[in-house]
Amino acid sequence: MRIGIIGTGTVGQTLAGKLLALGHEVMLGSRSSANPAVRTWAQEAGPLAHGGDFEQAAAFGELIVNATSGTVALLALEAAGAASLAGKVLIDVSNPLVFSPDGQVSLDPVNTDSVGERIQRAFPEARVVKTLNTLAAPVMVDPTRVPGHHQLFVAGEDAGAKAEVVALLETFGWPAADIVDLGGIQAARGMEMLMPFWLSLMRHYGHTDFNYGIQGAR
């Protein structure tokens, strides 16, 4: 499958590396196709790896991943172009974290809206699925870094799109039983609100190899 990734940070590159290892063809999209870091990445990652700008990555991908910061996600996707997103599964991995000068963390939007919902409203023909935003990039692509059963969440309006994403996540090593469908895209609100708590846990543990494990009555 051809996959376009919008965003070239740690999350984007980690997902790109996993997808390439699974045999997918990947284009990593930056603000500019002349970005030297993206060119270097594409040269070193092998023949299935390509670099481009946001618009080129969106046009290239049969499936799109938004791996930008939640605070700039809409701008990046607008640059990618609605026409190139229409009809495609769009995985939103972002979190709308806002860091104040004193180090405090807040979210924008929060509570009554989410980045996932804003993306779906802005691009109604895209098939938005929120997932992978509640854990660190290394655990996204290798759930065995955390022992035992722990959960990954998905949310979105399109059942078929969610099924496609779950199937892809299973190839990452996530058991289907540990992927929890939270329903429509409005559930992205709670998923995004987990991130400040996740940051507190990271400070407590001193590393990022942890995840949420939900235990329920049988």
C-alpha cells in the first residue's frame, strides 16, 4: 500500500520506519519538499521511501497519516489539499498540546471539541480515524515493549475505515482483542484529554515504555 505521512517528527518517522519494514511504500511529507532532513531520510530508508511536501504526500498516499502537532494539524492538512484527502482513510495521531512558558501543559481544543472532530468537519469527505495518540511512538509500532495486555483505542464515524485501520494495527503487533473501538469521532475528546495525564506518568516513571491496561469484569 502507498501511505502518505503528514509530519516529519519522531512520530512520523517511527511510523514510516515500521510501515517500510512491513513492505509498504511511504512518502514522508514536510512543509517543503526541499527539506534536507526528509531528503536524507528518504535516501537512507531505501527504495520504498520517498520525501515530499504535504500536498505531494497526500496525493501519493492511498492511506494518509496526520503525524503533525494537533495545534497545526488543520493548517498542514489544508496545505495537503482536500481533494487529495477525499475518500481516503485519514489516521489522526495528533494531540493539541499547548506548553506555557512556565512548563504547564494545556489542550486547545478541549472538552467540547477535539482535533479529530475538527479534521473531520474541515474535510468531510475524508474517513478520519483517531488512534495511536495515547502512547509513545516506540510502543505504537512495538506493543511488546510493554508486557501483558494493554489497550489501543480507535474512534471514527466510518466503520469500514476503522476496520481498515485495525487490520493495519494488527500488522504492527497489536492483538485485535486489545484494540478498543470507542465509537464515533467525538470520542477523540477523551482520547486527547489523556495526554496531560500521560505526561505526568512519563515524569513519574522516567521513561515512555508504558500504556493503559483496562481491566473489566468478565
